Amino acid sequence: MPVGIRQLDTGAPDFEARFQRLLFEAEQTDATIAQKVTEILAAVRERGDAAVIELTRQLDHFAVDAMCALELTPRDFATAFEAITATQRDALLFAAERIRSFHQRQLQASGQSWSFRDESDTVLGQKVLPLDRVGLYVPGGKASYPSSLLMNAIPAHVAGVREIVMAAPTPHGERNDLLLAAAHIAGVTRAFTVGGAQAIAALAYGTETVPKVDKITGPGNAYVANAKKQVFGAVGIDMIAGPSEILVLADGSAPPEWVAMDLFSQAEHDEQARSLLLCPDGDYIARVLREIDRLLPEMPRQAVIRAALEGRGALIRTRSMQEACEISNRIAPEHLAISCHDPRPWEPLLRHAGAIFQGIYTSETLGDYCAGPNHVLPTAGTARFSSPLGVYDFQKRSNLIEVSQAGARALGVVAAELARGEGLTAHARAAEMRMT
């Protein structure tokens, strides 16, 4: 059966209306999910471990009687590391080294404390410190994601975080050795086989067993995303990540089967994933569509891919590559692939994207696993103001101010004047007392 993916044309009179509907679908929220998440957060906050155990039985179908059955240990990680194949170990180690190398460069570039002394002998600067304890959420419902663990834990480790607490669901109690081996490599401190909104609540509020963290990072389903949104303020969060997205900008120079598979690569995550193609060549779009129909029956997750493509995908014909870049900026996708032999003319025109994959040989898959840059990226248009996960997400900064006696006199005059202008007399007096 042909895939019923929607097709749009920027030259059509109804394009803008159809395009707005496409964007609006990505912004819709489910009030039922929000209400259910509120109930889960309240239960964990009020009843701690007991609620976590009850919800794990109910939602993960994992019958346990005590939290000790849900906690993983470094010995579990090491055992899993030895149990996986040598090829898997080598792949994890290779990916981890590239991820670590990339994020260490972030630390060198912007992660150091700094200060300077001005002409009045006043010292100004910033003290950069790692967070004390972070919680990493690793999805585990429809698939297991050791790559996501590496992308979260390694930057935290590079930043110097002392305690890295992982939460990962294990439906029916089935552990994934590749995930635990990744935890062994990445330096996870503690880990719990708890998922969903209850895991976010446990990390945010703490229970008798699960320690309260300072920040929660990592992607998840709609319940996880909504839970992170609701606990923000009690803890920090990296971002509210929605379903996976890919937008392919194509000029017709790449084999159409490559582009079709790139669209599949995000669609296979779940039915809510979004795969978009922007291209000025109508004949090429038709060739991509034929490849979609030809390749889909080969995919083990073809039902998920079809649902995503038909429900949230689109093939959009533009009048030029310049217009394609303009529309891409309006969408601000998570993954943006420039599927051209020469991507250099177009990259400067692209302002909003979580990650930009340049050239026909740069598949998004490489970014997901082992290129090095982080694959935890802003979704749902938030790339307009958000950035990929990085070392900076696991650090905090304190401003440093050390004023000399001469500086107190020079700065005090200005500060006192402004303070009195705001009607804050104690502020002004505190500055003036040090001016003598």
C-alpha cells in the first residue's frame, strides 16, 4: 500500500494555510497527559518509594516489592560490559571517546573560571563549578538507548559532576546489557530501573532511596517531557524535548533512496516523530516517494514509520533552495540535513536548528551515535532559542566581585545615586559608609 504522506507546494494558493496546520500539530498538547503526570508527581512526592514501586508494577509491568530490586550497581554495569560482544564493546568505547573528546573541547573553550583586575584595583570575574548531583533519564519503552546515556553522562563527567544518577525503565524487568555497559564506560554513580513521570518525580523530589538531584537531563516520551516541565523550579532541566524530528533540504543531487532512509531514520522512533523534505525539484520528490514505497516493506518497524510519515510527515516542493532555507528557519528542526553535494552555499542561510548535517555523506545516524557532538537537541521549534546539550548544562556560574578601598569610593558614588533614585535608602547608605 503506498504511503499517504502529505505533499505541499509553496507555489500553491493554499500553501500557507496547510503549512500553518503542519506547524500547529507540533504545538498541540494533550491535557489528559498533563493531568495524569500531575497525579504521578503528587503520588511520588507524598509517598516516595511506595509510589515508585506501585507505579513501576502498573506502568512497566515489573512486579517488585522493594526499591532494592530497582537499583543497579557498578558491579551490574561491569558484568554487563563483560557480557556484551567484543564488537559491541569496541563500538561503545569508540563512540564514548569521540563524545568525550568533543565535550572536553567545550570545557577548554568556555568552562573555566576567570577574573581580571580593573584600574581601581577591583577584581571582577566568574567562578565556574560543576553541579553536585544530576539525574539522567534514558528512554527504554519501545527501544533501549545506550547512545543517549553516553550523550548525557559523558558531558556531565567532563564537567566534573560528582554524582550521576541514571533512571531507565525496564519493561517487564528486562535489563539491556548494552545500556549497563555504557553506564560502566560513562561513569554513572547510581542507577534505578524506574521510568516515566514517576522517575522524574523521584529524581526531582527524592525518595527514601532515590537521591534528590539538582538537574534532570535526557529525552523521553510525552509523559516524561510533561513531568520535566512540571518539576522545573524544584530542579533544573536541560530542555522539554518532544518527539524526534528530521528536516532534509535536498537539491536532487543525492540518491533518492538515501533521502528516503534518512526520513525513515527518525520516523522509526515513534508514531509522533516528524520527517520533512524540502526540495525545489518536483521530479526528485516523486523519486523519493517511490523509494519510500519500495523500501518501507523491508523495515522491521514499518508500522511505526508509516504512522509517523502519514500522520506528521510532509514532502514540500519549494520554488528555490533559498526559499527552502527560509521555510526551514520557520520550522527550526531538531535535525537538519543538507542533502547536497555542496552544502556550503546553504549553511550560512540556516539560522535555527539543533544540529546541521552537511553534505550527502553526513547521515543523521552518525550524529546519533559516534560523530561526537551531542544528540540531545531542542525540538518543536525551540531551536530558535535553545542549544544542544553540552558541558555547560552541567555547570553553574557565580559572579566574583572584590572591591578595593579605592574602588569602593569610585563605585559608591554611582551606586548611591542610583539607589536613592529608586527609593532604596539602605542600599545607598551601605555604599556610602565604605566611601570614607
